Amino acid sequence: MKILVTNDDGIDSAGIAALADALREIAEVTVVAPSEEQSAVGHGITMKYPLRVFNYQKNGSFFGYAVEGTPADCVKMGIRNIMGESPDLVISGINHGSNTAINIIYSGTVSAAREAAIMDVPAIAISVTSHEAKDFKYAGKVAIMVAQKVIKYGLPRGTLVNVNVPNFPENEIAGVLVTEQSKAKWDDIYEKRTDPFGKDYYWLTGKLVEIENELNTDQFAIKNKFVSVTPIHFDLTDYDTFEKMKSWNIEKNFNEKAH
Amino acid sequence: MKILVTNDDGIDSAGIAALADALREIAEVTVVAPSEEQSAVGHGITMKYPLRVFNYQKNGSFFGYAVEGTPADCVKMGIRNIMGESPDLVISGINHGSNTAINIIYSGTVSAAREAAIMDVPAIAISVTSHEAKDFKYAGKVAIMVAQKVIKYGLPRGTLVNVNVPNFPENEIAGVLVTEQSKAKWDDIYEKRTDPFGKDYYWLTGKLVEIENELNTDQFAIKNKFVSVTPIHFDLTDYDTFEKMKSWNIEKNFNEKAH
């Protein structure tokens, strides 16, 4: 089995090292990751500038390929040029910090997995729920478990799996839940500061506003110490609204006006 | 009516000027847009660096606010700090180049509108299908038509409207279609070059591979000279796979192993 490993925290992060180490037990692992941290870059790709690729050493031996680009760039470059073939699986992570609810939209980690799914490669994004996480061993085990299930059962074209692992010791984990994306989102606050030269600048802060009484969501799972496993896709059409918009008569009205 | 206008081509682009001019006929318009081009940045937001905001002049008078950030940053900053209230509508564009099929994922234009929808503000993304588009008058008319329909009929929470206008004279436009997102996606090719110092670099190129016999999609519409109007959302859960994954027994198996 061949697995491409990437992330958004950068090739030198502890999470990707733990993930690559864990997966080498079950597969031939190729690491292609951003040369610098790319958190919250969403599904950006690099088109205005060319990409460069470097060999990255760790503890004196070759660890993987560092790309001066986004997580999605790494997946495209990894599959098209570095591997030159589709791997059996792409796994992105282990991210430092949760990727649940609306954060899925902003996440570079999830976007990398989504890029793989766009390229018809089964893909998993995996995160530990704390930015201060130090121990990724249990998350590594979860990655192997989910990877084996994905290989065994397969995924429909265009579907990827988003996994969040509570930052607790293994013996405190309540179990695993298959979940939906929570509707929780950020209440943004821009903190205004003034630089030493009298000019204003703004830091994005805020808090994630929970939805009460949500069950079966990724947020519900991690708050209750469950590993959350969410199938997500990128068919963005809102089919309910598609049907309703037929009664907007924009097709008829506008055509009549136009002709 | 108050409308916040943004884009991803940058505050100095011709498309946003045309959009703001058109919308001033029906609303009080506030322009908040990136100070530099931000195409294909996806739904990135700026968290590692602070944001700065500048007044931007055009032809000697105030045109809008330039933000040193992404399109999604502009919407957050525009609503939270510059307007200090939710507008009736956010419109992103007029983009130079189509945003159909998988490009919706990469698009800064669409992500700006999606950020508005996340903030519960009705939103529209509008694009003209050629990067060489010079005349945005017809697209401006379409923006007004769709804006008025959105205000009249409303949109469900979390839904936005993605509009693509063929780059043809108004009298050659066939009409308007309500469409789905096409499944077409890119066949990527990295073009390798060598810099004057002997080091390799790569340009992302490729072509959009059409899906044969697709009807009612955004790609189908624009290829047949129809204006395409697609309702999209950001509930990414794949509910079909959610049900199927229940039979993967990861919930049961893993819990048993864990305890």
C-alpha cells in the first residue's frame, strides 16, 4: 500500500512526523508537505508564482519533500510529479488543533485531503483537538484504524473522511462516533492596535459559538471525548434551493426581457 | 438597501468598479476589497498576521476600503468593523474569469460570498467567463436582477448564489438557467523550468476536463451562452456516506478494542 502524507502545519511539525511514523507500519509512505506553516489557508492553490520543491532532512536522513506552497499544492505536486501515480490513500495531518464545524471551510489540512478526493484518491484528514498537543501516538493509531476501514470499504468518488481526536490519554477516550459537520461558527472580533508609528492594525480573534442540543456532530463528539469521524464532500449544490429557485421565474422573466 | 461589494481580483480591477457602479442604482454601496489580487486563494483567512485597512481613491474621490488580506477577510472586516452592521446583501465580483465546476472550491470570489453566508448575510458571487472581459455592463444588469430576486424571495441560511455570465454581447445571450455545480475538474500538469542559477521550478497548468452529457450544470449553461445561476451551500456532510459508514462498525469495533 502507498500512502501520501501531507499537512498544513509544515513539514517540520511534530504531528506529521508522528503520522508518517505510524503509517510506515502498514504502508510505503511519501511525505510532501508545505515548507512553512499554512494554517487557515483554505483551498488556496498557487498559480501566480511557480512552485519549488526541496528535499527535507530530519535527524540526518531524508524525511520528505518540502513544497513552497499550500497544502492543496502539495497534494497536486505529490501525485502528479513526485509520486507520478495515484497512491492508495492520502492522509493529511496530524493537525495541531481541531478541524470541526465551520473550521472545515478554513482548514488547510482538510483542503489537502479534499484535493486528493478531487483527484479520485481516497483521503483522510486527521486532527488532534489542542494546539498544545504533544502526544500524537493515540491519533496515529486512529489514523491506521480509519485508513484500514477506508481501504476495506472504499469511499464514493468525491468523499473524504475528516477525523478529530480529543487531546486526552487513550484510556480517557470514550470511543468513536460517525458524525455530521456541526453548524457552530465563529463570532469574530477584530482587536484594534496601533503600531509604534501611529498606524492602526487589526488581529482576528473571536470565539466559536456552539449550537445547543446538537447530537451526532463533530463538536458533540469531541466535547464528549469521542473520536469524531465525518464523511464530507465537495458537491456544493444546494439541491433544495435549486428546486425552489425554479419558482423565482428568473429563467422565464429574464429571457423575456432579454428578447 | 445596503450592499457590501468585494472581489478577489483586487480593489483596482475593472470588474469591481462596474459592479459598484451598477449597484449604486438600487442601493447604498460599501466597497471593501483586497489591496492586491487574490485569485485562487480559496477560503483562506489571515490569522498569523494582523490586517491593515486603507482608504482607496479612484479618479480623485473615495471608492472604498482596501484590506491587506483575502476576500474572506474583507467580508469579515467589512461587516464587523467598517460597516459595523450586517448589510442586506454581499456581492462579490465581477470576477474576470469563470467560477464554475471545481473552480468554485479554489475561488476567492465565491469564498467571499460564502463568508457572508456563514455570517447569515444573503450573498451572490458573479463572474464573467473570460479573463479578457472588457465590458461588464451586461453582467452589472444581471447582478441587479439576481440581487432583486434574492431580496424578494430570500435564501435559506447558509445558501449563496453563484452567477456566471458568458462573455458575449447582450443580444447574443441565450437566457438564464438555474444550474447545478458541474463535476468537471482539472487535469493538472506542472510545467518544469530551470532558473538562471540551475534550480528547477514548476508552473501549474492543465485543462478543465468536461463531463460529457451533463445537463443543467453551470458548465452546460455557459457553453450554451446562458447565464448560470447556481445555489450553493457549505454543509459539507455527505449524508449518504454517513449512513453507509454506520455499517463500517468503527463505532463498535474500536470502542471494544479501546476498553
